[in-house]
Amino acid sequence: MLLIHCPYCEEDRPEVEFANGGQAHIARPADPSAYSDPQWEEFLYIRRNPRGRHHERWRHVHGCGRFFNAVRDTVSDRFETTYKAGEPAR
Amino acid sequence: MLEIAPMKLSAADLALPAEALVADGVQLALADDYARFSLRARDAAILEGLLGRKLPAKIGETLDGVACLGPDEWLALLPAGTALPLGEGLPVSVTDISSRALGFVVEGPRAVELITSGCPLDVAKFPIGRGTRTVFETVEIVVWRTAEARFHIEVWRSFAPWLWHALAAAA
Amino acid sequence: MSGYRLSVGGRINRAAPLSFTFDGKAYQGLEGDSLASALLASGVMLFGRSFKYHRPRGILGMGSEEPNALMTVERGPARMTPNLRAPSVALHAGLAAKSQNRFPTLRRDLTAVNDTLSAFFPAGFYNKTFMWPRAAWESVYEPIIRRLAGLGDSPTTRDPDHYGATYAHCDVLVVGAGPAGIAAAVEAAATGGRVILIDEQEEPGGGALADPAQWADLAASLAALNAADNVQILSRTTAIGHYHQNFVVAVERLTDHLAPTDAKGAREKLWRIRAGRVVLAQGAIERPLVFDGNDIPGVMLASAARTAALRYGVAVGRSVIVMAVHDSGWRDALALMAAGVTVSTIIDLRQDVAAELVDAARGAGIAVHLGCAVTSARGRLGISSITYAPGGTVDERAIACDALLMAGGWTPTVHLWSHAKGTLRWDGAWGAYLPDTTHEVMTCVGGCGGAWDYGSGLALGTLPSAKPLHKRKGFVDFQNDVKARDIGLAVQEGFRSIEHIKRYTTNGMATDQGKTSNLNGLQIASDVLSRPVTEIGLTTFRPPYTPQTFGALLGHHKEALFQPLRKTAIDDWARDHGAVYENVAQWRRARYFPRGAEDMDAAVLRECLAVRDSVGMFDASTLGKIEVVGPDAAEFLNRLYTNPWKSLAPGRCRYGLLLREEGFIMDDGVAGRMAPDRFHVTTTTGGAARVLNMMEDYLQTEWSDLDVWLTSATEQWAVIAVQGPKARDVIAGLVSGIDLSREAFPHMAVREGHICGVPTRLFRVSFTGELGFEVNVPAQHGRMVWEAIHAAGQPYDITPYGTEAMHVLRAEKGFIIIGQDTDGTITPEDAGMAWAIGQKKPDFVGKRSLARPDLVAQGRKQLVGLLTEDGTHVLEEGAQIVADPDQPVPMTMIGHVTSAYLSPALGRSIALALVADGRARMGETLYVPMPGGVIRAVVTGPVFYDAEGSRLDA
Ligand SMILES: [Zn+2]
């Protein structure tokens, strides 16, 4: 069970309090109707599956309730950093 | 075919008992009724102004019956019957959830041990007054250390029988 | 010496004899014995039969690595545990153990014919042989294999024990209480932090328990640790897995070492330990040697014989031979001699052995043969002699013996290191993998870290032999009956990676996970492939380190506590009134309320008619509820749901449809606007948590500019649906502060007031098509209000109804159930619910997707009604639909039935179905092929009853 540093609670908390939310930094466009079909498909479905550094979303669902972003190494499973939603990608 | 006898006790049989549970070194009891409110605001000062009370500033801290659960979220456990202004029109949310949860009081020298049996946090290191949302096994709870050897646990009403009996089994 | 018990020595209590049985025969052991040592002391050599060939097997090791001596221990009829390793079973009075894999008896196993025919059971035998004919697999091959193979039997009754679980936190966790682990714990304890020391054996001490010279130090260290209040020592506790960030899972055995009458409380306890630092001190496991007959009872590890003698005071034989390729075998031989066990001979493959060892052995009267190797062990149910020869020659000589000890070097126990993704490096001197690098805060000390002076030795695949590999019969994996030649065969058949060789031969795949076989297997593969062992790879170590009971892994979650069963505030009333339940998500819901001898159909018919003719009441408390509050509440719902929300006036409700961003229906529910900035939103029962999470997701990560907050209110409110033409009459006398008249309180309105003196949010909504109200009251008052409504409804014969009637009533009206009539690929258009989409809204979640080419394509499945030609026939939900019943199989399926009931209002069966281009098929006859014949049904609209909705406003 991972220990995850919640950037809102500012402490390490056990993984069972969290839910993974998939790849991070995929912003919903302000005007989806302006997106072409291929662009919209990319937004909906196309995700990275990197070996190594990965930006992903987590939610401290059984804690402060907040979504935040994390950089995790998919090989070692180690978190490099976590940061609040809305902050630029690290 | 293998026939397995039915369980003597099934999940459907679990109910909250009327009596407190007294075990070696720890006691488990239902807490008094409270007026419960979920208080939400981006700016705590607006809520403080509306309610006329100070709110704890940091997640995990508590003050006068109010726990800060998230950056914009507080749980108020106030004397039963307390009414709060709803702050209509203000950028706040005040929602009465008095009936949503039940409170348990876990008390005694083995209180930490009992809660740690299913809560993954290092409860032994909680300072008095710390309150946080977490889990007991798969059930979401709020754990609030109210004294060295006393904790208040909040659990949603329908999960309370399971939690009670899980704690009783561990006690 | 009485039997094989030495007259002095050991840590057993000679004053405390214990009676036990093995295969029904009575034996006596001593307090402090293991089952293995007690049987050895009684002269038992034969402990079990092997998995595949049913060969007779004895003890190989004296720890949890033991592959052969698997026992079933019975503690009463429901307490039967198979596959326990005899050396790890503590003896207690009345212990009843049975050997396994024998038919009918251990000494005379008829199925040992497998062994005679073993030439025909090579690696991959099962895969190759039982391929054809296919039908024979189930009827012939599998039953036979299941009887011959398999390890032990499962208990056949419910496990009466309960199990504990806990989390624990410490600064330093030490795994293994041998000398290195104890030293680490003492050091850690001195820093004042919390220390946990866990050890799998009956008492801490590890290897020191077999070395009386260390007992005084051991006792002193343990006394100091026990006295320290920052140290917790857990014996009989096995660390089974090591996960990220120093999270170690261990199982403590609390009662199995006690006589059943003394066993109180939980049987086992699951420890989930988070440590600041993990110190692994798991020691090393001695390696067997591979030669013909190396599995005959009486052939065992030298360390096992040493433990038997020095810890348990048991001689493993009266004339013992040691076959060594490592110095440790010599030391063990000398220790055995000193303890009173006669070692006749030491054979060592090496020509150069330290002179002090050779001199000491000869001085003790032991014959020494250097440069030689055992070529075979002989004997049927126990060893009687060996042959040996100078390395690799045919110049064999025989010696009689009753035990042969193998000293094949040592394999550091790196399992837990590897679980946590610590890397390994090959160490030539050890002939084994040692811990290398790690991301975790963990260290290895003592034997498992390679820091243990056992002298030097060779690392071999097999002992040299003049025979070619394919004629040799030495075993590598004792538990899975894998021979050296099987590995040769795997390589010959083209397998190169050790991961493939492992799976083809099953080497290392038994319950011991290859603790004694992995390294020998690697060496053999390396020899056969003529490649260095480091190029062969290493198989992955996985938890659990040793097999565990399901009970231990369940911890708190057994039986009644398996998972929470959520019950509403009204559930007790339903129980008292004979409700039959069904589970929906984690909730238990009343399905119907039979009267007298009614079956479900009869009860549902009566309940449905009551709602249509008079009034019914239904516990809808499980509906998800979310309080959406803030100045931007309407804007938020407007962006989320397909419907328009901004124009909804306070006091009014709207049916909301929620899509996923992909355009498919995710959830639905009615929302009421309680105030300009406050909505009471309902969701489906099963969707409550999912919808709240989705809402939080959009709110926090996409629209964080909105001033709106979400509060789950599912459990705040008990909800009582009062439905039927008399609904208003029933509640009229109970409600205060709300004008219930049609004009003042129209359909799809919500009011706040009081009912029975408690606050209510009263919704005028209907999921039945009848006049209806949903009474929301704080959950603590739910039962009281329910009973009051029930009493007030008596003049109208108010009828409590369950989920089944609710489903029928809504199906008559063509209202969908999310997840039953939709399946995650259905758009509003597919469901015939385009009316729920706010056409003027520039955006909402899922809107853009609704314009994707495949979501507007022809041929999509659409929700329609189906009426069977025979109105008494109820279709099966899930049944497939075809357009032409005469087409060849496999037929083209154009849809499926999603809901089907007998409709009381229509007096015939009805069904909802998803059918390709369904709305273009109105009036068409379709076909539902079923095992009993093809059923004909006509396509209709999905609304079967009161299509005008005239009954709503009664
Ligand atoms: Zn948090």
C-alpha cells in the first residue's frame, strides 16, 4: 500500500484513502463544439501509457476530498511529487 | 455438491445495541445526539462572519466542536437542536446533516489499539483535538481525538451497525 | 537414547510428555517439539507422498522451507487445515495429524504406479497428453488427475474460527529474530523509537536455537527487548509480503499451537505494518544436492539434522553420512557428533577442504572421502545405503546408513527484499543472489544480506555422475516432483528463459515457491545451456512468503462482517412485516411483502394493483441525494446535466439526465430547487457515490471558478414514496405548512413544511405514473413517519410495496432503470429521451460526443416495447432478439430484452428491449429464440399504460 503525500492535507496518507483519477492535465476545452471529431476523440480516449514518469490525478476521497496531481514512476511506483489541482505540470 | 450450513449470524442480523460495550481496557458507546452541519466556503472569513464563530484554519484541526476536514470544508458537531443561518446568497454552503451520521465514543487505555485495528492512520500520534476523515477498513469515518484516551467517531448511519460490530469483534 | 531421542540436550521439556496421533496412530512427544521432531524422535521417516509420482517422502528441512512433509491437522470436524509443514507445526497434547497424497495408506500407496511409469510423465506431460478428445477432459482426465494430484483436502464445513486484523506503526521493523535480527532490534530499541520484531517460529532465536553456545546471549538479549516498552516481539508471525514504502503484511498465529480446548479468541491476526525502516534478517536456507535417490526418506539437509539434534534433542539416524560441497556440512557433522549422533562418513566433492575441518572430522572418528560424490541413495520407504564415487566416475562403492545429510551451500532469503522491488546481484562465492539496491528504507542483515560466515563451498546444479542427464533421477523441486532431467528436457524443447522453464517444468511453482529448488534449477539450466547463471534470469518472488489461511487474509471481513449491509431507517418495519429482500448495491431493499402464502408474482400483482387503484407506499430511502448549494448551483447543474436548470423556479423539480463525457447515459434522477442557491438532487441507488465523485471532479478540476458546494445527503433523508390516486388523501392529515391542493402543489413541485411534526421536504413526483408524493424526512424520524402514513392509509388499504412492484409500475410507464435498460453505451437518443436534452444549451457534459459519427449512425440500438404474441409469456431479461428465426446459427442478433414483467394493469406480459433501429420497426414481429422454442413478439412504443399521463394529476 502506497503512502501518498496529499498537497492539501500536507501529510503522507495511506493509499486506501485515495482514488486514482487517470492521466492528469487533460483540460476540457472551453468550447467542445469547436473541436473536430478527431480532436474530440483524442480528448476523450487517447491516453499515454508511459514506462517511467507519468502525470496522474488522484483524489483524497476519504480525507480532504480534493483532487490533485502527481508525478509517479510507473516502473518503481514511486511518487516523485504531488501538487494541487490547477498548478502547472511538474 | 458440498452443502455449507448457513451462517449463524449474517450481515442482515447486525444492529446497533442499546447498551455500551465494555471490554478489557476499552469502552464503546453511542454518542449523544448532535446537530451536524457541513460548512463549505472558499473564504473561511465569510462563514465565520455568517456564523459568528471562529473556524479551525488547518485541515485536521478542530475548534469548539468544528473540525476542518478539507481546504473548504468543516464539519460542525453542535448541541442537538442548534440551528445555523443558511447564508442564502453568500458564497457559502451550510447544510444540515444531523441525521446523516451517528457518533461513537471509544474510550479507555486501549482506545488507540481498537481504532488502529482497522484504521490505517497512526492514531497513537494524534494530538488531542485532531479530527480527520479516514476509513475503518472499507467504511469512511471521521476520527476525532477528544482526550488522551477518548475518541469520537462519526460514521454514516447505514454503516454504523457494521462498524459497531467490527469494533466489538476487535475489542 | 530412547527411540531417536537423545538423552541430553535440546530445548524440549523432558518432564512434559505430549500425546498425539499421526495417521491415527498414537505417539508421544515432548513440550517444545514440533510435529516433525516428535515424529523423528519416534523413528518415523516416512511423512508423506509426493504430488505427482506419489513417491515416499521424509523430512528435508526443519523450517518453513520444508517441501515434503505436508500435513493435514484436524482440530475438530470444521477445523481441518491441509498442507501444513510438519516442522512448522508446534506439538500440543491431542494433536491429530494426517499425511497427504496417499491412497489408501501412506506406506502402501497404490497410485505410486505413477512413479514406476515416471518415464512417461515428463515435463509438460499434462499439456501434451490430455489434449484430445476434448470431451474426455471433463469426464475422464480431470477427475483422475484431481484424485491423483492436488495437495490435501479442503474442509467441508464452515470455518468456525474468527480472525483479527490490525494496522501497526513503528520506526523500525525487524523481520527475523535470529542473532542478526535480535542485534538489529537491540540497536534500534536503544534509539527510543517504536520497534517491532517479528519471527515465524515458536520462539525467537532463529539459527541460534540450534547452537547451545548462543543460548545464554539469546536469553539475555530477549530479556532486554521484552523489558523495553518501545519494543514489541511477535512470535509465530510470518511476514508474508513487503509492499511499497515499508508496508509489511504479517500473519500471527494465535491459537493453533494450543490444544483446541485451550484456544480462546481469534485464531490468527493480520498485521499491516507501516515502518519507518525495515530490517530484513531472514537468514538463509540450505540447498539440497541433486543425485539419484535424493528424495528417499532419510535424505535431508545437514542443517535439519543439526536442528533436530541441538534444538529438539533428536537423532535423525544412528549411522549418518554427510554429503558436503560446503564447509557448513563439516561443522554440522562435528556438532552432531558432539551431541551424540553418530556420523560415520563425510563425503565432499572438493579435494581441498580446510585442514582444520578434515583433521577435526578424522579426530572425531569420521571417515572422510574427498573429491567424491554420492551417486545414489537406496532404500524404499527409507534410506538404507548409498553409493559414492570419485567425482564423475563409475568407480562406485556402497556404504550402509540410515540418514544422509546434504550440505549444498546456502541460499539467502531475499523474498521480502524482492517483494519491495529491491534488486539482486549474483554473488559467486555464495553461488546465490544477494540484495543489491533499493528505493525503500530497508536493509538486509545477517544471512539474507550475505553477511554470515558459514565458510566456503561450491554451487552446483547436480552432483557429478557418469550417467547422462536424461537418465538421472535426482529431484530438484521435491514438492512438484521436478527432476534435473525435466529441466534438461525443457531446454531441449526450446525454452530458454527461466520464467518459461519454470512454467513448463513447474519448478518452483509449488506452495514452497521453490525455497529449496530455485537456485539448483537455475544452475542446471545454466549448465545445460552452457551460459552463465546470470544470463538465465531469475523468477519473481511474490507474496505470500508461506501459504496462509483465507481467514487470516479476511481479517475483520468474515461472514456477517464480510461487507457492510446498508439498511434504511424503515428496514426494521419491513422485516417485521414479512418483507422478502433483495440487495441493491450495498443496500438491502424490500423486494415484496407477501401476505399469507403468496408467492412473488401474487404479491407483486396485488401491490401493483393497489397503487393503480388506491394507494401504495414504498421505501425509497436508498436513492442517492446530493445537496448542491451556492450562488452558482444552477449554473453548475446546467453545465453537468442535459436539461436546462437556470429557468427552474424555486419550489419546482425537474427530471435530470446525466451523461458521461462520451455521450452515454450515466445516471438520472429528479432534482428540486429548494431556493435560488440550493438544489436537492437525487441519483440512482447504485450511482450515488459515482455521481458525487463525477460532480466533484468537474467542479474541482474544470469549473473551479464556480461558487458551489456538494454535500452527500443520501443518509440524511429517509424517503417514503406515497403513490396512487389516494396518495393526497393519505398524507393530508399529517402534513402541516404545505398546501397540498392540485393548484398550489402541482406535479414536479417540492415544498418544505412538516409532517407528523418533523421537518419534511415533500416532493410531488411519480415513478409509477400515478399521483404521487415522496416524503423526505430526517432519517432518524423515518420509521415514525412511515408508521404514521401507514396508519393514516388504513382507510384506503394502503399497501406497502417493494422494488419488484416499483419496477413493474415504472416499466408499464416506459421509465428506464439505469443499468438495466441502459448498459453504458446508450445515448439519450437511443433511449428515446431526446426530450431531456436542452436543445438551446451550448454545452453540457457529453453534448459534443452526441454529434460523433458513430453516435448518430444508423443501426444503433433503440429502446422499444415488445409484446409477445402469447400475452401469458414473459420474456427473459437478457434474451437475444433476431429478425429471422430461420437463419443458420450463429444468427444475427439485433438486440436484447432489458426488462420483462407480467403487467397487472394490462393483464398481460410486457417487455422493454434495445433493438437495432427499433423505432423504425413499430408493428414488426421479431423473434426471441429460446431453448424451448422461438417466441414471437411485436415491436411497440415503450409506454404501455396511460400514455397521455392523465393519471398523474388525479
Ligand atoms: Zn488530503
